Amino acid sequence: MENAKLNTMDNELYNLKVTDRQTFIQFLHLLRANLLQNPDTWENNTLPEFLEALAAYTEDIQGYYNNINANVDAEKADWSTFSDIFKGAIVYE
């Protein structure tokens, strides 16, 4: 049951299409809930670790987009880019 709950929460977090400020706010609420309910699944589950990973992943986000052949210019970020950066910072080493 716990795995099913985790998978449902992860699916919501990773499948939410962030397109504007309101969906980014919804994303942040899901992100927080995910951390509170599943801190052991986060590589960076303290604020200092998360902020460090957030900065590092922001530097590397264009490489991520290039690797998945996404036609995204990280220099012209939109709301979905911000959500991608936050998701990356969860696990970025």
C-alpha cells in the first residue's frame, strides 16, 4: 500500500504539466507533500542540500534538455523550466 501511495504521489508530481503560475503553485504544493511524506526518496532532503542541488541543476539544465532532445532554450525559461529544475534538484548529486 505504501508503494502505491508513493507511486501515485510521484506520478502526480512528475506528470503535472506546468504551463503557468497557477500550475507552478500546484506543482510546489505537490513537491512539498512529496518531501513530507517520502523524505527518504529524496537525495537532497534538507534545505541546504536542496538549495545547493537547485543551483547546480540550474547550471546544468540545458544539458538535460539536450540529452532528451527537447527543443528548449534554458536561457528563455518558462514555468515548466522552473518545475524541471526543482524536480532535478530532488535527486541531483
